Amino acid sequence: MIDEKRLYQALGLRIRKLRELRGSSRGRMTQAELAELVGLERTSITNIERGNQKVPLHVLFRICDALDARVSDALPTLTEAKAEQGERRLEEVKLRSQTVQAPPLVKQAVLSVLKRGG
């Protein structure tokens, strides 16, 4: 079964790797530079690379064009997008300005402690 979250995380990881490889003579391409070339905000590139923002097909083509890459280079394999059987599910836990992944029971315990003020 395709795990949608995993699919977009794998896509984002591939886009980040392509961006880092497609640098200019002064170093790798920044998120801000890619965003400008594609017509997005830098925060959108950040969210795409983290798998937190879905990428419309036309935007994926713009990103790949800016990176001088084939769309197939950015697309994850079926294996990368599939949830493995028996895989432990992780859930997002928002802590101040940071979001982390944790198993459901850990998330529940952390939120419980935070509600008590401990």
C-alpha cells in the first residue's frame, strides 16, 4: 500500500538532493534561489523538501526544469513510497517552533506531560 506521507517525504528528499547537486560555481543552489527560479516562496521549497507540502504536477516540472533534471529523477520508487508491513507508525509532535516524529505512545506521553506543565 502506498503511504502518502512517505511518498511526499521521499519526493522532497530527492528534490533536496538534486538541488544540492545542481549548485553554481560558488556552491550548491539554495532553497531561496530555487524558489525564485520556480516562482515560489523559500518556505514552500522548505516544506516540499520536508514532505510537508504536496507538489502539484506543474510545480514539479518547474522544479525539475530549474534543476536541469528529469522529472523521473525526482520521483521516488514504488518501494520508497510503500509502507512496510510491521513498520511502526510515527506521528508529528509540535514542540514550540519544531516538529518531530514520534511513535503514537511517545507522542501521547509527551503531550500529557506538557499539559500538566511538567
